[in-house]
Amino acid sequence: MTNLSGLFEKEFKNLYALEKQIQETLMNITHVEDKKLSKRIFNFLKTNASDYKKVKSMANDLAINPGNTTDSVVAEMLENISNIDSDTIEQKVKEAGLLASFNRLANYKIVSYFNARRMAKALSMSKIAKQLKKSRKKNEKHAAKFKKLAKKQVFQEAVEV
């Protein structure tokens, strides 16, 4: 990688890997009793499925072959979510851990989309930049809802355990 085009391609491959890893790992989250948290997680995963399809399509349009690229940061986050989901801990503490992890993941996605979009824009890829911005905005809404849920309810309920 010697120029911005090369850096963009690397960043885009990481974005693709991020979406693919989330899609493959998190479709089997077990039962979450808190209805608001369950709804937030479901909506996040639904958006992720859409994001993955869009990034896959953009990769084809850009002739970028992501190959077997993985994102080590997201892999660690996903492992943490899987461990929390399978742990035999009190349900409310489990839900607090899931909320914290999904909030972290949503914000990581936002930064990844932001970086790729700014590079695409600098490279005069306006159509790609616009698509990346739309996905970033959707993920910002998810992050805001996770944050609101953390402020209002889930963490407080975990204290009461």
C-alpha cells in the first residue's frame, strides 16, 4: 500500500470482513429476556445483514476481492459476545454484558464506515461514499439506542442482582 487507493482497498476489505464476521457469528444469540434489549439486538442484526449485502455488492462494483480477510478487533468482540451469551451467569448480568458488547460493536462499525467513506470521498468515489454514509447513519441510530437503553435500564437492573 503506497497511496490512498491502496489504503482504501485495505480499509474496505476490513469493512467487508467486519460485516461478514458479524453475520456469520451473531445470528444465533440465545434468548434475551429483556424485550427492549432483545429488540435492539434483533434490529442491529437485521441492519447488519443489509449492510453485509451492500458491502459485498460494493466490493464487486469496485473489483475488490476481500479474500479471507479478517478483522482481529471484531473477532475479539464477537468472541466476547459469544462467551457472554453462553456463560452461566445471572440473566440480568448477561444482558448488561451483551448490551455493553453490542454498543462497542456498533461504535466500531461507525468508525469503520466513517474511515472508508472519507477515503472514498477523497478519491472522488461519490456513489460509494454516499452508500457508506447511509450505512454509517443507520449504525449511529443503533448505537444511540443501545446507549439510551444502558442509561435507562439494563445496567441498573444488573446492579440489583
